[in-house]
Amino acid sequence: MVFGIVECQAMTLETRNGVVGMVIVSHSAAIASGLAELVAQVAGPDVPIVTAGGGPDGTLGTDGGRVLAAMRAADAGAGAVILVDLGSSVLSVRAALAELSADDAAGFVLADAPLVEGAVAAGVTASTGASLAEVAGAAEEARGIAKL
Amino acid sequence: MGSQSSELTVVRLPEAVALHARPAGAFVRAAAAFGATIEVRANGRQADAKSILQVLGLGADGGTELEISASGDDAAAAVARLAELVAGLA
């Protein structure tokens, strides 16, 4: 499922342009798509958000191939931050990253962040035109914010 | 170099609009456009106006008074813009 895909922009070898995208990886397609809907509402329509939810057979699980396709769809030129839920989501992302050249893999950051808060923080930060490092940093700051 | 300045204003959220989800996102994205350091206080809590999680954490329901303060070169413009945005939320 794809929310708010932006036009790809011309990219030179030295610089990445455009809005940083987001990949949401969850064992549950419903969690991933529901979170994408929430982030799109808070962050607005300009952030490319692509989900990779569920396993290859449509059950609960994760799928490295689907994660890789989502990563490619989410990177509109400025790279993309990847948010994951639990356990094997991390392994699936690492497997997808291993399929890419070092240059291409440098366009992605796997955020060590809580899924919902991290995605919301990253989405809003991305919508301001922030860099990939800033967007990933916003996601990881979510670890330190008390819920109550 | 422009002169450093500090600005503060109080604005009330429209009765029907809580500072949640979409309105909070609009507020934070507007704040991020300014170089000034901007804080918003409500319900005895304080948030960095550029942090969506902190702004959501204010728990500001419709009708809540928000105290918006800013310091920096564009503080006056930032406070004016954010007050206008809050007053115009629907």
C-alpha cells in the first residue's frame, strides 16, 4: 500500500534531493497500513510511506522480498527511514539491505525506535524537508519520550 | 546578524479542535519553518513546538489556552504565525 508518493527528483551522485520516505515493516499488514494512515494524517501528503506488512502467504510474518520492494518504492531520491515492529522484522530488513550495493544501502536507515511513536515523529520531521539523518534521529528520540 | 528577540503570546484552541493528530502535525510543521527556539505550554506542561511527540503529549483539548513563546531572530514572526494557525484550526 502506498501513501502520498511524490515525484522522483533528479539526483546527482553527490546529493540526494526531495522528501525522505518511510517504510513500515510489521508482522501484521493491518498494523502497517493502519499506522501508515495515521502518519499520513499527522505528517501530511508529501511523505512517501510504503508498508511491508505480513508474511509471503498473507499470514502474520515478515518477507524480505516485500521489504526490499517497499524500500525501493519509498525512496524518492532523498532516501528512506525504516521502522520495524519486532524480532524478525529486523532480520528481514537486514536481508533486504544485503541485496543492495553499498551506495544504494546508504540511502536507508533502520531506526531503533518504537514503531508508532517513531513513525509519527519521523513522518512529521520528513514533511519539513529534513535530511535522512534528521528523520532517523527524530524516530530514535521517540525512545526517550514518556507516554504518561 | 539580526537582533535576538523573545516573544510570547497566549492563544486559545477553538472549542471543537484538540491539538491531536492532524492539527498537531500542522502546528509542528509550521514551527519547523522558523529558526527560533519555540516552546508551547498548556495544562501545566511544556513542549518543544518542533517535536510532534511533545506537542501531542500536551493533551490540549479544544478550548485550552496555549502559551507560545519563542526566542531567536524570527521569534516574532514565529509566534504570530503559530497563533494565527491555532486560532484558525477547524
